[in-house]
Amino acid sequence: MRKPWLAFVESNTSGTGRLFARAARERGFEPVLLAAYPARYPFLKEDNILFRIADTSSSRSMFHELESLRTRSLIAGIYSSSEYYVGTAADLASKLGLSGPDPAAIAICRNKWRQRVRHREAGVPMPKFWRVDSLDGIPEIASAAQLPVVVKPTEGSGSVGVKLCHTLDEIREHGALLLARTQNERGLPLPAEFLIEQYVRGPEFSVETFGTTVIGITAKHVSPEPWFVETGHDFPAPIDAEQAQAISCAALGALRAVGLDWGPAHTEVRWSQQGTMVMEINPRLAGGFIPKLIEDAFGIDLIGETVALVSGETPELSPSRNARSSIRFLLCGEDGIVPREIPSRADDGNVRKQVEYYKAPGERCQIYHDFRDRVGHVITTCATP
């Protein structure tokens, strides 16, 4: 009898999608990817992963492909490793009676305006914010806000379109760019709106949760103003128990407010003079190789445990070790050409290093002021911070 399918809607580009497919196979499932342009994912051919070409912007098109797959074997679960398609996967899982998050909760999380409104209603600590759909209202908002402010799209991922603006002219200029965008980098439609938010100063963290369980807190490193490119992470964050408790409680309160109590989530917060401020919930596993850091540090394979949850099994979230792991991204300083190779792996005493380049020597780099500026990373793991 054929193995049950584990269907994935599109994939992210950081390598997690490949790891999800491998985890599905290790747990006895046959992974299959629904994608509009499968050639976007070289790992499909390299790992011999089945795929179906589908209009992934249309639930009807994907439902038709899933019905076709069901004639050959059972579908055990549906998921997406891509921020842009977690809502679509949740809708499909719900329609097929499979394990998954509440699609309504995902929809709230995916729109930062709706998320902010729900948090305000629930009393979640967060920065002041304004929704803007026309440049006409900017002067009034700027007079009410304390400059500088953060201007960002209401839908997006990876710091795309997020900028700190110090003047009214900067707000207008960046706001006009956001309003002019009709599609994101995946070709999906964008609403004609953006957010202006109070700028909260202080160290940045993220709380990695699985359902209502806090796996741990990540300390984040970001690029200099005015952009917010994540340049590195440390897991677990080197903070005291009292601060960790406050940050965890704020994140769990934010998740309750939007009704998200299933599966992995990545909630970003800042530790300000006013205490913890919730910046946003991402209803998915963390990006930026944070799941890799968690596995290296705690021995918890969040990708494998997500596969278990998606297929209706009970995940195992107990740590098996207590180490420390960090990542630093290699970033383009300017547009140009990658000059040379670097080692793929090295060990230095008690510190284990993993080095990876995303671009080959001679390949061109372009500055976007978001996650696309990364050209590689170094991960280290050790017993102590």
C-alpha cells in the first residue's frame, strides 16, 4: 500500500522547505509539493520530491490537486514552510478535516493591522500605531506621533519594506513606495495600505512557541538604522529569569488575543523602558535558521515535531541537552560581486562551527535592505554563551 501523502503548499527559500520534506520521509510519509513554479525549488529534483503544478493563489486549484492525490493514497496532513502560504494551508487542512490552526487566527496574524487591533482590544502591550491608505492623512498622523516612526507594509515577511523614518518627507516618500506596490516578491496581491508605528527602542527578542508551550527565547541582532535586517540570533537569549518570564507572558497573551493555540509561532518583542512591547506574531516556525539553533542547543527538532503535529501525532518537545547556539549572517555591504569562497565547515576546540554561503564566487549581490541581503552565515554551538 502506498505511503500517506504529506502535502506542502509552496516552500520558503532558506532551506527549511527541504528539511520539512526530509522530515516527512523520515516519519513514513510521502512528501508532495504544490507549487506554481516548481523550478523555483532545486531541492525537488535533487531529493526526488514529487510535486504538482497548481495555482497556489487559488484554493480551488489546490483542492482539485489534493482530490486527485486522495485517489492514490491518504492525505495525512497539509502545511507550508512559507509565511506567505500558511493561511492557504490552514484553509485546506480545515476543509479536509486535517490537523491545523484556526484559519481565522492565521488571517488575523497575517495582516499586521488586524493583529494590532485585536491586541489593542485585549490590552496587549504594544507601540502606538496608525493604518494609512492615502498620503493625505500623513501630516496629521506625524503631528500626533513622536518621530522617528516605523513605516511598514501590513502584510509581509523578512523585514521587506520596513523602514525607520525621521521626517515627514521620509514618511511620505516611503509610504508612496509601499502604496505603489501591488504585489509582493512572490507575486501575491498586496492591500493598498501600510502602518505607521511608534518606534520602540530597546533589545529585540523573539519567543518561540509550540501551541501554548514556550520552547525558548531568542536574542536578535539587527542592522543599523534606518533598516531592520536581522543580522544574527542567539539561543537561548542570555537574560535573567525575571526578564524571560515577562517576555514569555507577553507573547502568550498576544497569542491568546488572536486565538492561535496550535503549532509553531514566532512572536517578536522589544524590551523597552516601559517593559515588554509586542511587535508582531508570525504564525509559523521562526526563520533565520532559528529552528537549527534550537536543535543544536536543546536537541528539539521543531521541523520534525511540526510534521508530527500536522499528521495528527503528539509532538515531543522536551529538551535533551542544554547548550548555547548562535548565528551571524554574512551581509552584502554594497552592490557587487562575491569575491571568494569560504570554508563550508570548521571546528575550533570545543566550539562547533558551520559555515554556509548562499551565493557562489562571481555571483552578483544586490542590496534590498531586507533578508535578501544575506549571502551566507556562520553558526556556532558551545556549552556556554
